[in-house]
Amino acid sequence: MRALRMIPVVMLALSLSVAQSRAELTAGAGLSLAWPQGDFSEQVDFAWGGAGRVGWAFAQGSSVAPVLFADVGYLNYGRERRTEPFSMTIPDVVVDVVTDNYMVQVSPGFQVGLRNGPVRPYAEAFFGVTYIATRTKIENHGLGSGDEIAASTNFSDWTWNLGLGGGVQIPVWRRKEALKGELNEALIDIKLGYVRGGNAEYLKKGSIERELGKVTYDTVESATDMFMLRVGATFNF
């Protein structure tokens, strides 16, 4: 894992090397799937969610372009839903109680890949922070409902994340503005990555126990490593 520990240093050096270059905007979003690894896999089976990205591509006109980016992702690793009376004095009105276990990852990073061609492979490295939390909310019950009535964060923690990834981008649309010399593109983006996550204390499905109006939390602690797959779209402006 020595290569993963070198990511922050490498990212800083690469950032300084392109700081004086003219940049063009790139942005994207996609659906994410994650498979916990190591100790994390003993607590959590699977996670799903999505992510968005904004970045700045340098070295226009070159066949290989470095990109500085900022990634924000959401992963839900467990949801519980139950129906309860609104109160002991109003048992004939029921509500849905929904508990979500989730992670929010904010990860700036550096990507290098081909800028031309029908299939464009790339590699990337990133380093950031992870917020892991459990939140319970009350919603109106019934088909088509879902309006939030009240909510509370049951437990939360912070840790770090860093990782390596790679993927391919496949252009599906492009438009070139002759007067400005600008090229706009839309690309399918598919990538795999390994995330090394720091230790965190968190709740999982079944960690909240309720009895006689009292609640107890059975927290667990582990590293938060995972493999991730993301499928989405990228736009170059």
C-alpha cells in the first residue's frame, strides 16, 4: 500500500506543474456501486449511490491531458423502513420511519488520460475526507408519500480516504465552434477504483435497538476500504 500513501505528495507535485497552464472545464456525474473490503466487509455487504465531479483539463491540443478534479460522492450502505403509530395517543395515524446508513466522500484528485480517439483510457489518484453517519427520518405513510416530517442524525464520524482508479471514456456527442475554436463533448464514463479508507466508528443495519421508549446504539469500528464501480457521463466544455 506504499503507492497509496504517496498519493497526496504526487498530487501536490502534479498540481504545481500545471498551475500556470490554461484550463478548460470538465464535469460529470454517475451511479456508484461499492464492495467493502477487509474488516469493512465483515460489517457491510454492499453500498450504492452516486457522485458528481468538476475538473479542469490542461494541455489542450495534446494527445494526453492532465485533469485536476474535485469529486463528491454519496454511498448508502444500509436502509431500514418500518411503519409506526404517529403517537401513543394517536394510534390510528401511522408514519414511515426510515433509517439510512451512508457515507459522503469529498475527494480532490488528479487524472491523466487520452484526449482523442473513440475509446479514451485514463488513470487517476485521489485523496480526501469521508463523513459516515446514520440518520433516521419520519415520513408520511402511503403511496406517493415521502414528505419528511422530522429527522435526527443518530451517529456520525469523520475519516480520510485515498485511492487509485482507472477507466475509459467513450464520446457519444461533440460540437466544435469554429469561431472560438472550442470543442464541446459528451462521453460515457466507466471506471473502477480502490479506496483505502481510514478507521471510523459507525452504525450499520441492526445497530439501533429500541425497547420501552428507549434507544441504544451498538457501534462498530473498522477501516473503510472498498472497491468501487462508477458508470456515468462526462462533459467537456
